Amino acid sequence: DAKTTQPNSMESNEEEPVHLPCNHSTISGTDYIHWYRQLPSQGPEYVIHGLTSNVNNRMASLAIAEDRKSSTLILHRATLRDAAVYYCILRDLLWAGTYKYIFGTGTRLKVLA
Amino acid sequence: NAGVTQTPKFQVLKTGQSMTLQCAQDMNHEYMSWYRQDPGMGLRLIHYSVGAGITDQGEVPNGYNVSRSTTEDFPLRLLSAAPSQTSVYFCASSYSTGGSEQYFGPGTRLTVT
């Protein structure tokens, strides 16, 4: 199974940018990198995903290293509502065109007022 | 759209009892999956389905059965509940298993005594 490694926890001050790192040294050429977050007592919610190029959406940016062995989720201005566990996920190929997603333990982000 | 719905929200079972956790989605998604989340842990894949009539095992399938008779519904059956199955269960769906977003339900908190 493709694996990801993330720090257990990080802290950020409110209104400052946050860079959440993820290592995925065993990534294969066709693996998308997905990020989800889980707010307290809720199900995970999608944040962003990408393959090779950096990606932006209304929630965050995803910076992918040139060798694709690592990526960074960037929250441009952290708010108290961004306090959550952030999961970096690769998908595993089951058979042609079909994948499963393996979650790790994620990074718990604490935002300080 | 209601998205992904799960019932019940909470359940307490005695050891040896059986029950079915319900999951439904109204987005015409082909891919559905069940995860469990134990305290302080990430999500672990129990079973998944890539379409009606097609299911397969994930990382931790023992003690659980699934079926997928329609695109909309993907129930999870506990055959003989054990205290080790105390957990929060999440159902998820996505349009495909490729680079698409997964939508998660709100979860079912199950306690087995």
C-alpha cells in the first residue's frame, strides 16, 4: 500500500498562513494526492487534490514537489474554524481504473487566537 | 441533495447482537465505502463497492458484511457484535475512484457492551 507520513500535530496563529507537510516517497506515477480534513465530531471533508501541478481552490493550495515524493497543503489565512485533523492520502490501485483510499493518522492543527 | 445520509446516529448493542448500519446517497455515485474510526486514530477501510452488485473487502473486513443491490444504498451488517467493534462508522461515496472527491456521511457512533 502506498503510505504517507505527516507530523502528528502543528500549531498556527490565527490569520497567519499554515503549511502542512506530507511525505509520500513510494508514490507511483499515476497516484493522485488527496487532502481531507476532519472537524471535531464530523465526517471528513474534501479539501483539495492534485497529480503533478500545484493546485488552488477556495479552501487551500496544494504544492507538489517536482519528484512528487512530498507535498504541502497551504492554508493562506488560518481561522479558528480551520482547527481540525488534516489527512494526506494516496489512493491504491485495485484493478484497472479502480482505487481505494488509505487514511493515515493525519496532522492535528491547532489555531491560536 | 441530501448528500450521504447515515442512520442511526448512535447505537448501543450487547455482545452477540446483530444490526445493520444504513447508508444512502442521492448523487448517483458509483463508488461507496465504509470506514471505522477508533479514538485517536485515522479511518480504516472496512468494505467498498464500485457499483451495484460489486463489493470487496478493505483493510478490516472481519465481522462485517455488505451488499449493494442499488446504486443509492450500501448497508453495513454486523453479524455478531463484539466490544472491539465499538467505534465511529463513516460511509462515503464518490463519482468514481479516480481523482474525484469523496463525500462522507455524519457517522454512526456504535458502542458494544
